Amino acid sequence: MGVFVFLPLVLPLTAWPIARLAEQHLHPRTATRLLTAVAAVMATCSTVCLALAMVVGTAQLPGNPLPDGWSDPEVRAAVPYDEFVGKAAIPALCAVVVACARTLWRHARVRRLAHRALTGLPRTGVAVLPDVLPYAYALPGGRRDRVVVTTGLLDHLEPAERRALFAHERAHLTERHHRFLLAVQLAARANPFLRPLRTAVSYTAERWADEAAAQAVGSRRTVACAIGKAALVSRGAPVATLAGFAAPGPVPRRVAALLGPAPVVRRWPSLFTSVGLALWCAAVGTAVSAMSSANSAVTMVLILHAATPL
């Protein structure tokens, strides 16, 4: 196993360059899918290796229920510096589990409360709340997906801008953006080095919906104006994993992108460009992370199988 067990914990650093460059040079749809996949794989690999290190540390604790053979020197030698790393991995993995569980619980709770708040309203695809507080967001799940918007926000928008708002939120629901957002939220909880990817996906998911809205209403400027007005008065979505029309973040960059030409879906960029080099760096880092965690897992299973008395 050797030092391979530690590599997935730090290899997310190789994805930092593409987290920034993908926002600028890739189509928002491509960037969202790519960054989410990289974050999910790297988070899984780092969690697996953290769990493997924890096995060694747990086996050395007095009164543990594990077989005595798991604390033999041969097992401890499989992880470098086991006397420190093995024990440190126990609270670290517990913190990861608690953080991810809390994120899932909060996400489910907000969705449940949001659906409960719509009780009594017509079961249509759009729920308009008589609230002076201006906000709008896409609410998936329940019996059907719904766009939630308040009269306080609609009053600030022109008819064409309202159509842009609804098209934007429907794009979030159609493309299931809440799944991408939840995946990168969990990945960032599992490994703090993945936080730049979470930030990038939050932006690219909004840009993806912006482009879909611009195509639906036929005017990029209308969508840009609607986003700008909503950002001045809106409170955003109630939780980070629910996509909102004017989510906190780089709204000026979204408006500037809409006032420019539409992004083009490109093939894999050349290695001799900055984005191409960053893509290859992230791809190699992800592949090495997967291979390192797989190698560590197989090695640990073989060692534990040999150390377990029949």
C-alpha cells in the first residue's frame, strides 16, 4: 500500500486550475458535468483511503471488536506512520461522515418544508407566493417539479423578463441541476481541497440555465436584464443545493457572458492551451487517485484476509 494511501487525499489539488479555466473556456453544460464527475471521483477515492487508514488505527484501540490479527505488525506496516495516521484518521472520517450527513439532512429538510409551504396552492408547474420578499428557485421532487417565485420578485420584472425567469428555473429542473450541486457539496465536505470545484459548479450550473433561458426566449439581453434586476432585490435560494435565479455569486460575470456571443461546444482542447493542459492535469490526477485508492483497497483486503483467523 505504501504512500499510495495518502495520494487521493491531496490529488484534488490537481483539479484547481481547471476549476477556474472551465468557467471561462468550456460550455457551461460541459464544465458542470466535467467538474462534478471529477469532484465525485476524487471525493470517493479520498474517503476510501481515509477509511483504510482508519481500519489500522481502530485495530490498535483496546477493546475494539475487530479480530486480533488486524492489529498485527504486518497489518500496521501496510500504512506508513500507522501510529499517527491510523489514529488521526478515526476523527477525520467521523467528521466527514457527520458533515455529509448534515448536508443531506439539511437538503432534505429544506425541500420538505418548501413543499409543505406550497400546500393548498394549485398543483401547477409554477407556484406564485404572495410574499413581498423577492426570491425564486427551482424546487424538485414531490409529486412534480415546481418553480417557486414570489410576487415581490415578479413585480420588479417586465413580462419578457418574467418569461426569462421561468425559462431559467425550468432549465434547472429539466437538467436536474440540484443533483450536480448536491454532489459537489458532498464532495467538498468529504475533502476540503474540492471546494474550488464546488464554487465553480455553482457558477457553471447557473450559466447553463442562463444559456437555456436565452435560447428559449430568443434574447440574451432580456435574460441579462432579468438577472441584473433580480440580483439587486432577490434573496436567492433557501439552500445551496437548490438552484436560484439570482443566486449569490458572480452575477456581473453572468450578465457580461450573456451580453457577449453564445458559448460554443468544443471538442477536447489541445494540450498546448491553458485549458487543455489543465484538463489533462485534472484527468491524470483523477486517474491516479482512482488507481491509488483501488491499489490500497485491494492490498488492505488481502492483508486483512491473511491476518484474519479462520
